[in-house]
Amino acid sequence: MNIFVIMKRTFDTEEKISISGGRIAESGAEFIINPYDEYAIEEAIVLRDEHGGEVTVVTVGEEEAEKELRTALAMGADKAVLIDSEEVDELDQFTTATLLATYLKDQEVDIILGGNVAVDGGSGQVGPRVAELLNIAQVTTITKLTVADGKATIVRDVEGDEETVEVSLPVLVTAQQGLNEPRYPSLPGIMKAKKKPLEKLDLDDLDLDEDDVEAKTTIVEIFLPPAKQAGKVLEGDPATQVKELVSLLKSEAKVI
């Protein structure tokens, strides 16, 4: 089985983020594999171990993304591909999906996995766009995946409930929290990852030029949410607390 994972390098949301010049200041940010993509990588490895074949992890980015690709290899993926975006001035979901789909259309694909959303942008567009460009089926927000006899049986999250669908391969799926528990790279896995193949491609390798992948959207502004004021603890008996709360809602919050 030929399994591909589309992965994104994102900043660590547990770290403090700063904004500089309308952009996230990368110099002070820690970067990781997008957490939802970790579910996709884990599920790909499980499928590979069950059905045979190999797992290839693909990302669009610059040289720094090699670190996250090596982490995916240390988790157990077989190969990695870095599509170098250095020549592209601005990237959006259209750009990323076009680069990924152009690479994937020349591969023998049984299943493509990706994260449901990226924690930095949160659009959830790249996976479905890739499936559309490849003209294959897509199922999003999946929480369970079983493959047998050329078909995938999938349970997906639908706003607090679940839906079960069956689809023929090839298919692209996007992973939701609850699909699995991603493994940590082991020391032997880290050592093996150094010798696993990591292919680097650029626009010329994909027979594309900058006009083919020019972003369709523009980022107007990026800003941090306003700082929250400290809360207040009301004391006294319930009647006193209610009286003070009403007073605060009138004088400070000005909502009544």
C-alpha cells in the first residue's frame, strides 16, 4: 500500500508568540509538526504495519522544515519529501495545495492522510483542495479508519455526533483528535531517521513556475488577542454578591 502524509511545520502553540511587522516573529518561535498531522503520521504507520507498503511524508516549506520531516521519519515513516518554497514570495492554501497535488499526481497513491486543520491558520482547506485537484474522494475529520479489499470504512466527527462512510481507494482523509495516540520517536528511530531518504524538490522539478502557484489571497493583518483583565472574586453572602455583581455590570462592564 502506497501511503502519503501531507504535513505542515507550525509554531508551537504552547510557546509565547510575538508579532513583528505584521508577521509572527519566527526568530523567537519554536516549531513543531502540526499536532493534527501527527495523528495522520501515526495512522499511516499503523496502516503500513497492517497492510505492508511504505509511508512517505511530504511538506511544503524551506530548509528549516527538514527537522520536522526527520521527526516524522523517526516516528516510523519510510521516506520524506521537501517541496522547497523558497522561490515563492507568498504562500496560501491554493499555493500549498497546488504544489502538493502536482507532486502527488505522478505517484501511485492508495491513501493520503493529513491533519484536519493547521494550528496556525486553521482553515482546513489544503487537504480537500489536494483531493479536488487529484480528482479523488475525500473524507474529513475522521476518528476511525479501516482499510480492506480496496475500500476504506471511515468514522468521522460531525459536530458532536459521528457518521460512518465507505469509500473506494484512492482517498484523502484528514485526521481529527481521537483517531489515535501519536507515538514519540524512540532513540533507535531517531538514529535510523538519519539514514532514511529525504528528497528535495523545487519548482523546476515539478515543471511549475511562480505564476502557476501565485497566492490567491493576501494577509491583511496578524495580531494577538487583547490582554484579559484580572478577574474579581466576590465575597459575602449570596445577596451581597448579587448586589455587587449588578453594580459592577453597570459601572465597569456597562452591559446593563
